[in-house]
Amino acid sequence: MGRFVSFLAVTLALVAAAASADAQERGRGLGLGRFGEPPAVAAGRAYQEPAYARGYADGYRHAQDDRADRRSYDPVAHRDYREADQGFNRSYGSREAYKTNYRAGFRAGYDAGYRRR
């Protein structure tokens, strides 16, 4: 019985490791942003998620306003995009990395909001 339990434990560990490796090959578990964007700077996830999510929400809102007001598609025209530090907190890490991820989220959100995806 003891050997069976050991065999089962080892088998489950190998299956879990294989599943994890398979998921990483498909881009999961690599620190990708909430919306599947790769991180622009190789660093911890601490600031990637909030920056991308905040940028996405801001971009989506600006795009809906632009579309409603019949303005042309231009995410870069917005001050939020250019400044890109809305919601930044020092605990997130580098301000420049935060800005890069914020802008990536903003562009994705703007595109989705303008095209109503």
C-alpha cells in the first residue's frame, strides 16, 4: 500500500509539472497582463496588472467618448495616454515600466471601446 501511495504521489507531481510546462508554452504563467499582453519590461507582476488594467479602463472610456462625439480614432491625442502615470504607486516598481504597461492597456482598451468589442 505504501508503494502505491508513493507511486500515485510521483505520478500526480509529474502530471502537474507537464501541465504547467504546457500552459507556459501557450503563454500562460509567464507574467502576461490581464488581457494577454506580454510585459513590456521583464520585471515582477506587481505593477504590470494594475497599470495595464487602469490603462485599459481609461482607454476604453476615452474611446467611447470619441466615438460618441464623432472624433477620429486617435488614442495618442489624450493626455492620459501621454502622461501614463494615472494610478501609479511606488510600490508597483519602476515608473517607466508602469507607463509602458499603462500605454499598452490604454491602446487595447481604446481599440476595444472605439470598435465596440
